[in-house]
Amino acid sequence: MALITAFRFRNDRTVHFRTQVECGWTYDRSGNEPRILQLETYASDGTTSQVLQLDKSRAEDLLAIIREVFPDLVR
């Protein structure tokens, strides 16, 4: 698991992918603070492959990134 602490734009990288996977998501619904969003990808055998976690501040950052990359999305 990895709690994301910051996003950094990398213009020295190319965008490509090897496989398409499903992304599961969950969060702590107990009411505890701070709330964490968890995103998971899965291996072909169904086991969890990668886990990324975002707190509220990083979720706000990610929303801003998504709006920059996909400006036609409805807000």
C-alpha cells in the first residue's frame, strides 16, 4: 500500500500500457477521520496487485489534474 503524499507532473515520460485491468475502490466507512480513498488493481488470478491511497488533500489535487487533462468533463 502507498499513501500518496504529492503529485508531480513528468513531461519526460511517455504514456502506454501493457494490459487493461479493473480498478476497485473503497474507503473507511466507520466515520473515522481522516477519510482515505483506496484504489486497487488486480492480477490475473484476482489477487490485489497495486494499492494507492489518497487523503482529502491528494483527492483535491487529483481532481485538479483530471480537470486539466479532461477539460470537457462536467464539473
